[in-house]
Amino acid sequence: MVCADTEEESRRQLAPVNVMYNNLSMGVIDGVLPAPDDAVKELGGLPSMEKYMSGTRELPKFIGGDPQSVQQQLQDIAKDFDVEEIMIQDMMTDHKARLHSYDLLSQMIR
């Protein structure tokens, strides 16, 4: 999960996890998560990002986007799965961006 000021930035922050999944699919299990910019270079550009579509009950591998997009996706997931609580996990390598993501998420519940 990544919440960022823009969708482009959330995709940049998700790039290291995309590299990790690419490596895992090739049997590389001991790879180190690269920095976001290094991951974007390795991927040849920003990774695409699926969005959760209300009513489908088909969860994307990752949730990310700007605050409005993330909030809508989380609300739709909570409604569709009839849950009151959602746990967030991130694998962000940029500590400052991680803190900012959590700050943006916390503003959604105030």
C-alpha cells in the first residue's frame, strides 16, 4: 500500500516491490529491494497499477494512488467485504515517503 501526493509518485514508490515480484517469479528469493529510482530504471519505467473496482471483490496485488483514490478504494473494499478494519502493509524503501504515506492515510480517518 502506498498513498502519495500523486498517482505517479505512488507508482514510483511501488516500483521496488514490482522488482521483487519479478525476481521471485524467476526464482530469485534473496534479492534486495532497490531504491525507487533504481527500480524504475530496472523496470524500464513506472509500473502500471491496478485499481480496486467496486463490486468486483477482485483485490489488486497492490493498492496505491493519491489520497482520494486510496480512500475510495479502501472504502469500496470495506463495503464489498463487509469489514470494519483493514490492515495496511507496505514494503517501501524510502523512509521519508513511508512516513508521508502514513500521514496521508491517517488524515483519512480524522
